[in-house]
Amino acid sequence: MSARAPKSLPPPTDEERRVAGEAARALRAAIADPTTKGAESVVHIDLARPRRGEWWTTWANLPGFMQVNGHGGRYSHTCLPGWTYSRAEILAEMIPDLEALAEHGVRPTEATNTGAPSR
């Protein structure tokens, strides 16, 4: 997970908690059976400052979940704004963060992994 916390957000709404629960279940299902991800969409984004580009990948049955720059890149979810995760952290950290949001209304506030920030 990224090393710094995003700006403080208001408490999650019931709708945000419901969406986070659905997202956690969908990600667990996709890990167990990758065919449940749905159609893949890939787009290339050119960024002017700093001048670089990124590849963004999303899946039809995983709304809000995004992969940036392929398997070695980072992952994010719209339910967890400001946080990025490595591939290894999806099961270990992202899904538990989504479940904590859904079940307890708790957003992540500090990085679980105290090592180097995710790339």
C-alpha cells in the first residue's frame, strides 16, 4: 500500500459501504476463478506533466478496480481513493481494506506494509 495516507475523507455512506462489500466479494471471486473478471478494457493515457504515459486496465465485472502499467505496475480501487497496491497486496491488503470499509465503515489511514512504498 502507498506509504502516505490520502487526505482525510468524510465518513463513508451506506452506499459506499455496500459498494466496497461487493467489490471485495468480486475480487475474491476473480482471484479464485479469473474467468469471472469479465471483458478487459485497456487504454493508454498520455500525461503532459511529467511527460510520460500509462496503460490503464479495467474489467467489466470488477467496477472501480484498475491496474496501471501491467502486472508489474500498481492497482487501485475507487472505494479506496489515494491508495495504491502491488499485485501481492491485493489479497493481503486491498481486499481486507475493502471489507473493513464495508463491515465497519473504516477507511485505511496508514500503510500496512512498512517497507518501501508500492510502485
